[in-house]
Amino acid sequence: MNTVKLESPLLLSLLKYARNESTTSEDLERIINNAQEFSNMAGVLGSMDLETVIGPREALDEIRLWQHRAGIKR
């Protein structure tokens, strides 16, 4: 089972994005996958994480690279 931990304001923003801006089911799948993976790396997600969650897969790859370079293991 996958778990996503996020604060209520971020949930509201994601729902608004899904209603107003998402155009395909692939958009929603990407957002869910990003949220799951980023939540596993960072814990509880907040409003400041919105761009990372709705952004392209490359944003998570870049975060992972910086964590590796800094010696942060998750």
C-alpha cells in the first residue's frame, strides 16, 4: 500500500489543479506518483511542495541527485 502524507492546503490546491488545469488521466497519474515518491523522501508535504508534485518527473530526479550529493539517505 502506498501512502501520501500532505497538509490540507496542499490537498485543496491539488484538487483545484485536477479540476481546472489537468487535461488527461496521465496528468493525474503523474501527480499521484510524484506525491507518493516525494512524500516517501520528504515526509509530510505542504503548500511549498506544490510545484514539485505537479511538475515533471525530472524535478524529483533532481531532488534525488542533490540528496545523493549531500549524503542524505532516505
